[in-house]
Amino acid sequence: MKSLTVYCSSSTRLDPDFHEPAKIVGRELARRGITLVYGGGGIGLMGEVARTIHEHGGHIVGVITHTLNDKERGYVQSDEYLVVDTMQQRKKQMMERGDGFLILPGGVGTYEEFFEVLAARIVGEHTKPIGIVNSHGYFDPLIDMMHHGIEHQFIKEAVLHELLHIDQDPVKVIDALAGAERNGLDKERFMPMGRK
């Protein structure tokens, strides 16, 4: 794995406990020589990951929109800093440039990005691994919702257990992503209308 796209919050009002896992992600990516691809922000968990990876000699690709450049205090120190016109362009760049996806706690934007990469994986548009760092149980309601969808047959169980690598420990999630095989698994196993 040469690059990893990280989705996370740019909020400055978070409990400090959420910052430590973001720092661990930054340190681990730098240690492994994995390029960070992220939303380009300089605040919140975004800024924490970016600053930490730079402090440890890592490489960063930041992708941000003109609209959010000021609001998210764009991290212009990124080794490659792309300012695009729309969120769609931002998301496209981030999806294409990462060899996998890691989700740290975030709000609506983070959830949207997560579901977009997951839906694309389910229908076979990519075979990149997806990981969730469940810091302090933040994503427990999401996991419960997926179990609910599985129970009612809207979601295949294989989606949760085979396509997602979930742990509260960022290092374990990165290990899983780095070791995942990109083998184009049979998408019928993951689509709800496919065979059981």
C-alpha cells in the first residue's frame, strides 16, 4: 500500500480524546512510508493527522475546495495541495488517489464519503480495502445500524464482515488495510439482490 485516503472531522469542538487516534494514524503512515490522501484541512482531526505525519517525515496529498479552503484552514504545507471547485471533484480525487480508505470519527461529510466508497465497493467499482477506527465507540451506532440492515436483509452480512475492517485501535486497522487482498471478490455476495 503506497497511499491511504483518510476521511475525518474538521471540527475544532471535539473531545480531546478523539485526537490521539488521529495522531497515531499520522505516525503510523509516516513510519510505513504510506502517503496520506485527505481533505486538505488544517483543523480538527484532519489537521491532527496532517501535522503529525509531517512531524514524522511523511508525505501528504491534500484536496480541498475553494469554498472550504478558508473555513477548514487549508493545510498549505501539504506536499501536494490541490484546490478544486466542487465537493464532487474533491471526492473523486480522494477516491482515485488512495489505495485504501480509513475512516476516523466525523460528521455528515465523513459519513457521506464512507457510504460512497462502501457502495462503490459493493457494486465492484473498486476493490480497495475500507477500515473504520471506532474511537471511543463513536461508530457503535453505525455498526448497530448495519446489523439492523442485515437482520432485515437490506445488507449482506459479508459487507460488514468481509469488506470492512473495524477496530478501536488505529494500528490494527492500518495493519488490516495494508494486508488486505484486492482480489475483486464476487460482487453478488455483497449486493442485497444477489444470491444468499
